[in-house]
Amino acid sequence: QQNVAPVARHLQKELAWQIAPEVLQRSLSDGPAFEEAITNLLLNAIDAGSVIQFSTVMKSSDLAIFQVRDNGDGPTKHIADKLFEPFVTSRP
């Protein structure tokens, strides 16, 4: 949140958070790589749309669900087909 919120404000994007406290506690203990992944996901959402919603739910002691929504157009078919391949980007 501390890495993403200033960017959203600067770009005049609406950012809504709904983070379960137990998810926050657990994710902070997982280290900087996890925080970096979530930060990158949120920055991509900020690039895509003007309204970004981020929420979490702790399903069990070892399963959390993270949901990011934006009002952007979404990936093209070409990118969507490769979405889970490493290092895929739509940026030039």
C-alpha cells in the first residue's frame, strides 16, 4: 500500500483497498519478493484503468485470495493467450 498509493494519487487514480488483517500480517512475513509481486500487479492495474479495487480474503491458514480489478480494456487476445508465460508484456 505504501508503494502504490502515492503513485495512484499522483496519476489521479481511484484506489480502493479491502485487506483482511490476517492476510496483511501473513504476507508481510513472506518477505520482499511477495510484496514486490503484489506491488507490480497493482501498478499494472493503475496503468490499465482509472479505478482500481484490491481485496483479500483469508480462506484458511495457508490459502489467501487476492483480487485486483480495474476498469481498463483488458489484454488483447495475443497477450491473453500468453498471460501466464514468464516475462510477457504488452509494453513496447
